[in-house]
Amino acid sequence: MTKSALQIARATYKPKVPRTLEGIVKIEEGKSTQSVSHQEAIQKEFPNTYGMPLITFVAGTEKKQYSAVNVGVILSGGQAPGGHNVIAGIFDGIKAMNPDSRLYGFILGPGGLIDHQYIELTADIIDEYRNTGGFDIIGSGRTKLETKEQFEKGLVILKKLNIKALVIIGGDDSNTNACVLAEYYAQKGAGVQVIGCPKTIDGDLKNEMIETSFGFDTACKVYSEVIGNIQRDCNSSRKYWHFIKLMGRSASHIALECALQVQPNICLISEEIEAKNQSLDDIIQYIADIVAKRAENGNNFGTVLIPEGLIEFIPAMKKLIHELNEYLAHYEEEFKRIKRSHQLAHITDKLSFENSKIFARLPENVARQLTMDRDPHGNVQVSLIETEKLLAEMVGKRLTEMEKEGKFKGKFASLVHFFGYEGRCAAPSNYDADYCYSLGYTAAGLIGFGKTGYMSSVRNTTAPASEWIAGGVPITMMMNMERRHGDMKPVIQKALVKLDGGPFKTFAAHRDAWAIDTDYVYPGPIQYFGPTEVCNQPTITLQIEQKELHQND
């Protein structure tokens, strides 16, 4: 592998870990747990793995003798910075317990388990990928593990390789699949443990035991750097409004964190729009009014941050998309057989009166984007909806109307951007390098203590790494029932932006001033070497949340 100078330098970086992982470890078990909601239904779905206790790793005195163990690892779903360090942590962890332990990586995600595509991950391979971005060590995929046939096919290769534990590194849906697989193998007595690791740059996999999902820190810093560059450019040329859509399928965590880092003129928060029952017209008018106010000061430029999933949070649009999802879940093949030029008219006739009116008024390209193939979970692929272009065009039209009404005197020219893939495979920040390695090492510890159906957990991460708290949380503790593909299914509950939480309140307290003033911050690139306050700071979101938590303790 050809390496850059930075990669060569990063190869020597030794991730910082919790003090408890460096010596003799024992576990402390807490009280029995229950799911966040739908307790009876979730317990019925997971009778063998429901109600398990929280686990905390603490310093021990009696050295435990571990048998050699073969472990499998899967990277599932979209990429996130730090995945390679999770795998390195697993490898080092199981080797520390017994040097004869072996690690196997399944190729291109869960599909590799089903199709028996794998590679043994040796020390030479692992060392090539330490502290690097991407998932290219074994690749990732979006195959869902949900059927008995898939579980049995996977079990064949696990038995063949004598794999006693499987680590699934993924987001909320991937870890839901891990929970289902753990339950199946426990019920069957297959002798295979299943452990999850919390991955997603979206930041929507978090709770009281999972402070943040890995990759969020790095991705937000990458996006903030580029937004800062754009802001410096528009403050230089002073003639463009930049509409910037940011990755985040459901929650607005990325948009909010980037807003806290760069102080844009406008940042839309999907959860707030839903709570206020705002319409698309309300959003357009809000942006247009700020454009007009800045124009009064001679500032015909600015930045607008837009969450990727915005459309689904506009209440009227959410109802429409829900009905479209339900229709396509049952009649997708029939819909695809209809002549393309007749599809939109056909589906308009199938919708309820209110939703058909909304659907008929949408620009044709947006309406068609809403009927495209769903993702594996039955959801509209919001990344394919050009929300940034839709808003820019509609704001332009509204400003033309306001100009005729004498309410706008200025110039408006827009440029659109979508930042998504640019941040998914970046070299991890020091925080993500440390956090991910600790998550992997903790997963190895959970395997060593014979646990299954747990997610690796590392907390207190705004403190020095030596003070981080490692352990495990039962995946069932995070679950609720949601409608998927027309049926109620157990899934991990998504963590949305809390409007009464510190990060949003901090943003809300400043946004009116940021809207009119040009008070941009230019974060610059991620720094790996230098003062702690430059290199090792976690996200502003996490700092605020942890400060709140400690104040409430």
C-alpha cells in the first residue's frame, strides 16, 4: 500500500485508552434493564437477551486466564471515520487475552457472512490500517441480517472457522440486526456471541450509555472546515448565498454541530420545524426575510445549512411520505410496470385527498425523487432529494415577489452544495482514533467475559482518556417498536436533536445575531499534532451535553 506522509506519521500514533483497559479488568454488573418503550413487545421478541444488566469495566486484582478465541467482524452500513481503529482495538484486545486468538473479517458487510467471503486479519494487515479513514480493510455493505435462512448460512461459516463471537460495527439498524442475531443464536444454543459497536456520522445513535457514535466528531470537523472555507469565500466576493445540505438521514445533529462551529447566517433544524408545525412556505419566507434584512446592510451573501432529512420533518410532507411509503411497500412492482410518463398521475390518484393536493403541487423532479426506490428499511432515500436546490429556487422566486411588493431591495444569486461522502472516510481525528480503538478493545473484553447481545460503551469522553468509563449496554435497552415496510418491527430508537437540550438552546440563543451579522468562524483542517486544545477537543455538542450531565448529577 502506498502511503502519504500523513499516513506514515499517523501509523506511529498510539491511541489513548481508559486506564481500566490497561491492566487487570473485572466487570461490575448493574441492575436489570428494560427497553425505552414497548417493554412487553420487546421482551416477547427477545426472551433470551432482554433485561440483562449494564456492565462496567473496573480495575481487578486477580488475573483471568482466557482461552484462545476466534472472532469475526463485520462493517455494516455507511462508512464512518475510525472504523479501522475499532478493528485494531478488537485485534489487540483478543490478542492481549490470548496470543493464539484469531480475527476474521467478513468482506463487504453482512453479505460476506451469508456468502462466506472472509479474510483472516493478521498483524501485518491490521498495522497497515491503524489510524486511517475508510472501511477498505474489508469493505462494508447494507445487506440486512433478518431471516432464519441468513442466520443459518452465517452459522455454517462461523462453525467452519470455529468463530465463537461476532462483532457488528454499524448504526442503529445494523445494531438492531446484531440484536436479532444474538437472540437467534442464544435461543438456538449455537455458542456464538454477538457484540455491537455504535457507528454513524449522523450522530443519531446515542443515549445515556452511548455518548456519541463514532465518526461524528471527524465528519463534523471535515464539513465545518469546508463550510468555513465557503464562508470566507462568500465574505470575500460578497455576491452569493450558499445553500449547503449536510448528511444526516433523520436527525439534524450534524447541521447543529456545524452551526455551532462556523456560525452561519441560517441553519435549519428539522426537529424544530416539525415541533412548530411549519410548512415549506414558512421555511422559504424565513430564509427570504433574512436575505432581505442582510441586503438592507449591503450584504448580498450568506450561508444556509440544511439537514439532509429536512423534507421528512415538514409535517405535511411527512404525512405524504408516510402514505407513499405505505403504498410502495405493497404496490411497488405494480407501480414500476406503469409507463414512466403516467406514474405521477397514477400515484396522485391513489393518495388521500390532502396528500394528493400536496403531491400534485410539487415540482416534477421532487415528486419523482419521492417515488424512487426505498432503502433496505423501506424509507425514502432523502439524499436523492435535492432539497438545497429546491430551497434556493423557491427563495429566489419569493424574493422576486417581495421585490415587486417593495419588500426586497438587493441582489440574490445562489450556489448549492451537498456535503456527505466528503466526510465519511476522512482520517479520524485524535478523538475518534482514541474513542474507536477503545470501543474495539472494550468489545474484546465483552467477548472475554462471555457476553452477547451487548453494545460496546465508552463514556465520560470529554475527560482525559485515562478517565473514560468502558463497559457494555444491552442492545434491547435501546429498542422500541416502529413501522417498517408496513409492519411494526423492533428497532433501536433514533436519538433526535432535543429542543430543550443545551446544544440547541446554545444555537437558538445566537442565531438571530448570526443571521444579520457576518460573524463567521473558520475552523480550518483537523489537527493531529500540537496543543491539546487544538488537537483533542471533542465536538461542541458533546462538551455542552456532558457539562449539563455533570451539573445535574
